Amino acid sequence: MLELLKSLVFAVIMVPVVMAVILGLIYGLGEVFNLFSGVGHKDRSQQKSLISRRPV
């Protein structure tokens, strides 16, 4: 019975920990890919800012 309770407590503690790690990895990979996607588009962001500042 004590072994069953130990396993239950371990599972209750580890489920949120593992979920937090997985969500952190997803968030981190998203940030990394956002950095990579912005590398080749520096000239486009300057063009957009020039276009938006031009009077109509």
C-alpha cells in the first residue's frame, strides 16, 4: 500500500513538471525560429516603415 502511495505522489508531482518542460521547449523553439525568420527580412522591414511614413 505504501508503495502505491509513493507511486501516486510521484506521478502527481511529475505530470505538471513534465508538462511545464514541454511547454517551455515549445516556447523556446518558437523564439528560436522567430529569430531565424527575421534574419533575411531586414530590408523588407525598412521598406514597410518607409511606405507607412510616406504621406498619402
